[in-house]
Amino acid sequence: MRKTTSLKVDEELWKKVKITCILKGIDISDYLEELIKKDLSKKEIKNEK
């Protein structure tokens, strides 16, 4: 299940994200979720050491 939320993001950065997602043919939500998952997994690996 997904949670609806709002974020404040730099306008130029947001434009780049939107363009990236359009070019990749993916939803922004999916893109952000994947980035968050990757970041969290990196942190988990560091915490295991």
C-alpha cells in the first residue's frame, strides 16, 4: 500500500526528475521509491560492518 505525501523540492531538480522519468517511461513515485530503497540498502550494509 502507498502513502500519499507532499514534498518541497528545488524547482530545477524537480524538472530534471520529471524529464528523467518521462524519458525512462516510469512514474515519479516509482523512481523515488527505487532511489530510497537503494539508499536504505547502502546504509544497512554499512551498519552491518
